[in-house]
Amino acid sequence: MGYLQVFTNAIVVALMAMYVYENQRRTGDVLARLDRIEKELGIDIFSESKERKKIHMIYDLIEDMQKLMSTRAGKEELNKVQNQQKADIRKLVEIEDYQIAGTRKLADIENQQIKNNDKGVTYIRWGKTQCDGLNTETIYSGQVGGGHYTHSGASVNYICLPNHPDVAQPLKSHDYYGYLYGSEYEVYDFNKPQGIRSGIAQHDVACAACLAKGKISSIMIPGRKTCYNGWTKEYEGILMAGYHSHAAASEFACVDRDTEAMAGGSNNENGKLFYPVKTVCGSLKCPPYAADTEVLCVVCSK
């Protein structure tokens, strides 16, 4: 039985009960008054009329309904309807509570999505001062640093140093330290990959720390300038590293093809160096690669 039908039945029963007790009195009064008039006038006003028959039928129906309501079966039926109504009301309350809980859950999910949009995955954009990927934030701009190319024990990795460091304390003057230098492009007209701007040799290398919002993973893919399906391109560039015969080891970095340098940093002071990378066939399978070519690269997020 549906909720609407239950409520309708309950209302009908209540109205019937009111009708029984209220209209019985009124109908009885009407019939008594008619009987008095007939006796006074000595005539039978409604003896053959349909109206009088209808009134008697209604009165009889009301009496039958009253008898039914006063019987045990009638009371049990009324109790059933009332109990069903109470159960349905409880069910409706449960449904309302469930809807309220669902609404709150949806609000929590929306709030979490808003929070997740402020979270993401970080990466370094080598050779640029800003991050301009889709829905990407620049955490800070800086300059690239690392170990000196002539030091055999120098650090391997490039690091992106912010342009606004906190104040640090001086160290004592002796040689028991690792050293941190700036970095320079070693890109000239004779080794410049296609698309890299001219005139950047000896210039200090810029970098930016980036936040790709709403993402959970990032990857640098060498040998490609496009991302695989399902990944978003943050930037593309040219693979660079240290010089192959220098004492210090280095790592590969994907330098933005639209390279930028630090303002005022064009003196030949060396430090950690960036050279374009060239392919050498042999253990590197050619094809699919080709000998003596630049190596493309792309940074992707997902």
C-alpha cells in the first residue's frame, strides 16, 4: 500500500467518524421536525418523495457506519489503519533523515573537491621563470644551482634555488664542505638545438617550482614532445646534462625549449653546466632512435 493511499484511508476514516457523530444528530433533528409538521398539518409531506427516501437511506447508512465503528472488527480495522499510518510516518522520518545525511555527504564531497583543487603534484620547470601549464601555479621562481663541473665529488643533481632565500648563518673557514654553485647554459651556435634561442651561452639558468593543481602524478618523458593518452602536457623542451668528459657527474634535465636566463647573469663563471644531449647509436637502439640527433622531452601530469 502506497503512502498516499494510506494517508487517504486515514483521512477518510476520520471524516467518516466525524460525519457519523455530527450528521446523525442533524439528520435525526430533521426527521423529528418533519414528523411534527406532518402531525400538525395532518398530511404526509414526503411520503412518496425521493428526497425523503434519500434522507432515510443516509440516516440508515450513518447508523450502519456507527455500528461498524462500535464493533470489535471495526475498531481493529481502525487500529490497523492508525498503526500503519504511524509506521509510514516513521518511515518518512527515516527517509528524510537519509536525505539530510545524503545532502550533507554531497556537501562534504564538494568541499573535499574544492580542497583537492588546491592540492596537486609539483615539478621543476627548468629554463623558465614562470609556470603556465593548464591550472598550474608558480610556487616560486629561482635560479638553478649544483656542484662545480670540475669537482669529482660534486653533487649530481640540479636544484632550483628560490630568488628570496631566508637568512643563513656563516660557516667557519676550512675545506670540509660540499659546495653549491650557480649554473650556466653552454649552448652556442655550433651546438644549439633547433628552436632554442640564440645568445644564451654563459647566461645563468632560470627555473620555476610548479604546482599542477588537482593532479597526483607527474613524469618527464624523454624522446617525446607529446604526452601519452590520459596525461596532460605541462611543458616540452630539450634534454640537457653536463659535459660527457667533465670530472663531475650530472643528471638529465628537461629544459624548456623557450629558454630564459637570469637577468644580469651573463659572466663566464661556470659552476653547474647545461649542455644539449646528443644520441649515440649502439646500445641505444636505432631505430627507433636516430644517430646524432637532439633528444626531445615533455613533462606530463595526471
